[in-house]
Amino acid sequence: MEFGLFLNGFIPGMAAHHRPSEHTALMRELELAIKADKHNWKYVWFGEHHSLTEYSHLSAPEVAIGYVAAQTERIHLGTGINSLSPRKEHPVRYAERAAMMDHITKGRFEYGTGRGAGSHELKSFNIMDPSTTKAEWDEVAPEIVRMWEQYDYEFHGEHFTVPTPHNILPKPYGHSHPPIWMACGNPSSFAKAGSLGIGAIAFNFEPIFELKGRIDQYKEAAANPKEILGDYQNNNVMMTNTVICLNDRKRAREIALHAGIGYLVTLVNLYHDTMPKSMDERTWPTPPIAFGELAGSDISSDEVLDEIIKAGLLLCGTPDEVCEQVAAYQTVGCDQLVFGMTGGMTFEEHQEMVELFGDKVIPEFDTNPEHSTSVYRRNAAGPKYPSHNNPVPEDLKHTVLPPSAILPLDS
């Protein structure tokens, strides 16, 4: 099993409305991504959300990825997720940016896609009915692969067109194209992602063993995919959760019990109305539970906290304790476990968590130095959509040209 961080620009409370504090919070999250590269983490996912105050102030993951890519060497950087509605932006722009991120990361880019998680942010782009974005994703997603591969791309669809042949540039870096993922908020999405041969980005809002059925649906569909979306199959289920892993067990549990740990869940419920909600649901424009109210109250007893941990809704404790808790995710078939930032932890505690979990927990479960998605990509047989106008000779398609073959910039 592999591990990653999920950065969303989560800025709870009054800090979200104070520009210097917003800047500090955003830059600190990016520093955690850079730190993770040095402590065995394999992935960092960068959210893309719009107008979701407090929950996510990260609206341009490609910018964050560029910043982190320049300061890291090994870790893979992904969009979590790039919503593909043509009413938000023309699909050619999605293909161009993804390929460019693949270049600046030198093949470390993971392309997470989706249709948007809630009506509130979709209305930022004058998309009034969230159900309409499903058909748009179905049309756009396979066309992104064609844009990456063909030199004479043309398309006349229901939701967008490229009326005459165009060479969409740049092409992805190196062999094949970035691994493709799809956000899976509803149970039916798991089987769909598996049948398309793409990774599933999932969210742990219910007891871990209740998720086994969804993961099984994905794996059954992935065993015999209908039609693989890209050049190769990315057989991966990624699950997000929360972890509080510290050397000080008492402090870790204190954070879980008293420091607004549930506030992020109230924001998820508030904004995300295209997937099932938890029992304490609130929907925009109903105000969320006040951060100060949550942060200043006892949200559960030690006994209840133990039950929450047992259910897999939260990982909490020392590295040894967290190792035992992670094992449950292996049991249900999860391929990648990813953690978002936790309310109530200081920046120094987040740094400790990244280092401690990376050095003490990850080596117990991930002994392969190579990323699974790199293996899948390397074994891609060839382009799914051959171009009828490829100017590159067949024997040079995967050859790095010598410097003498590259024109100087002033030519």
C-alpha cells in the first residue's frame, strides 16, 4: 500500500477572512508537500475547488504543483480533482496544462479528474444543474487522451468542438501519458472507474469495513475492464482519511477530542451535495457548525474516540498504534491511503506528523521504491489513438534527441 497527502487549502475560522493568514496557511501546506518528499511519501494531491470559504482556498492546483515540483525529486504530484466541464473551460486547456505539468515534473504528474463535487462551486461558472456535468465528463475524458496522442486532433461533440485538425501541444513527457484517476463520491462510480481502467479517488466518510463492498466493485470491474480510457490500466483505489500521528499519545488524543476535528466534516457536508452526506449534514447556505463552538467543546469521550478509531474513521496515536490502524485498509483492499490536513494541529505538529508517519509507518507497508503508477505507465503498449499525421519517424518516437538536433533559442 502506498501513501500520500491531500492538500486543499483548508483554512478554518477567521483566518480564512484575513489575507496575511490565508497566505501563511497556503504556503505552509506547500511546505508540507516538500517535506513529504524527503520522508517516504509517494504522492501529494492538490485540490481544486472554487468559492468554498474555509474548506478549500486552493483553486489552481497546477500553480501549486509547479512550485512544489521545482523543490522535490521523487514524490508524485496530482490534481485532486480537475473538473472537466467545458462550460468551465475548453477541454483543450485541460489537455495542455496536464501535459505541461507532466513535463515540469518529469513524469511525476498524476491526472485526477472529476465532474465537480457540489452545486455551490459549480454555480461559480454558471452551471446550475450538477447532474449535467456527468455527461460532460463522459465526453471530455477520453478526448483528453486523443489530444495528447494525435497530431491532427479534430472533434465535433455535443458539449464542445475543435472544428478543424489541430496539434494540441505540448505532448506529455516521455513514454505514454500521465496516470488517469476519477473522483468516486457515489457507490456506482467505483465500478465505472474500474471498468474504464482508471484509478478511483475515494473519500472515507463511513466505517472502513463498509467501504469494502465499493472497493470490491471496483476490483471486479477492473479485472475485466470494458474499455480502458487511456493507453494502460491504472488499477488503484485511493482513500482519503485523517491521521494524528505524534510521539506524544496524550497530545494526539487531545487533538482528536477537543480541537475541532469534526469541523472539516461539517464543511464537506455543507458544500458537497453530489455525494452521500454523513448524519450531521448541513447544506449551503445553512451555516456550518461554528469553528469556535467545535474547538472549545468536548466532542466525544475517550471510549467514543476508541470506537471511532476502531471503525477506521480516524487514525490517531503513536506510530505503533497508527500502524495497527493502517492495517485495516490493507484488509479491505485499499491501494493508496491519503491524509488531509487536520483542524486543531499546529504547523509544527503537522510537520512532526509528516516526518514521523513517513519514517516509522510507511516503511512497514510500502517496501517498493517505485510508484505503482510508474510501473503501469512504463508497461503501456503504445498509443490508443494513433495519429494520421505524425511527423516523427517510428524509430525515433521514444528516443531523446542529442543537443545538436535542438535549435538554439535565437535561431
